[in-house]
Amino acid sequence: MSSGMEALAAHLAWVDPWLLPAWTAWGVPFSWLELVACVLSLAMVGFNLRVHPAGWPLAMASSVLYGLLFARSRLYGEAALQLVFVAMSAWGWWQWLRGMGDGPGHDALRDAVADSPQDAPPLQVRSLRPRGVWLACLSLAVLWPLVGTLLAHATDSDVPYWDALPTTGSLIGQWLLGRKYVDNWPCWLAVNLVSMALFAHKALWLTVWLYALFALLSVVGWRAWLSEARAHLPKPRRREALA
């Protein structure tokens, strides 16, 4: 394992100049790599709040940069997650541009979500049914220890299970976001809060502040998407949702 980690470090040595401080504030250095990744991430969340597909290519770019940053910080679960994010962002981009809502053959979890018509409509903002929420929680409970065990045995991470928690939560949140479920926002809120403590442990202070802002924006997004989901409901169900 040690030789493998040394080889990885050697391959990523070209990243080191980008880890030099861009500036120092309150005695804390901020690297160029972290700064650019932070700006792209903020722009991405802004587009997500507006349900605009331009957020997805920004997510792909910021994921690549954060993957490099996390790998050099020995947060291998978060680094590997960024690679998954690139692939899932491409899928999410396609979903928002061409995806269909729930209908026969379109969604394996359609029974876990709100009622849908027989002919699948274009993808719209909507909420999970209680069964869908339980499935998401069960997925987290199963994946978290599995990913943590993998990191503990396959890497030199000093926080494998801590690293694994936001990693698995992010996978679930990304799927929910790609399918335009309102529930992605409370999922991201929890992920962001756990990640803040993890990044503080690694002294990635700009990223800590970024994720604190993400946590606040998760609340804003949650409220905005709830309003949009209610607007898509038929009038009788809309009155029930507002009651």
C-alpha cells in the first residue's frame, strides 16, 4: 500500500505549484487551486438554485480541481468521489436536458416517488415519497461502512470512516439532484456540515468556509425547490401541500 501511495504522490507532483499560497488572510494560506475550485463551485450552486443546466459543466470542472486538491491532502475518498462526480455530472446534465419524469420503464424507483402519469412527462422538480426517503437512508447505512473499510485497507488515509461518510452521502445527493428531487437539498445540507469538520481537520480553510456557504445555500435551495415542486402539483394536491 505504501509503494502505491508513493507512486500516486509522484504522479501528482505537478499539482504542487498550484498549492502555493495565492494569499494569506488571518494567518491562513489559501492556494490557487483551492481558490479556482471554490469560485467554480459557487457558480455551480447558483445555477442549481435556478434549476439551470449550466451548473453541470461547472460541477465537472470544479470536481476535477477538488479531486487533485483532496488527493494531495490524503482525502482519498473525497478525491475518488470527485471522479464519480464528473461522470454523474455528465449524466445529470443529460437528465436535465433530455431526461423524462417518472413513468413505465423510466425510473426503477418510480414506486417510491410521487404519483406519475402513464406517459412520462419532461423531468420536473418533485419530492420523494416516504419509501424513497427510507431507501436513501438504507443506501447510506450500507455504503458508509463499505467505503470506510475500503479506504482503511487500500489507502493511507488517517480518517477513512470520517472521509467515507460525506463521500457516500454525496453520491446519494448527486443522484437525487440529477433526477430533480427536492430531497437532494437536505442531503447536501448534512453532507456539507460533516465536510466542514473534515476539511477543518485538514486545514483546508477556504474550503471550510465554502462548505459553510454551501450549507446556507442548501437551505435556500430546499425552500426554492419546495415552492417549485408545489407549483407542478395538480391544484387539489397543491392545496393539500400548502395546508
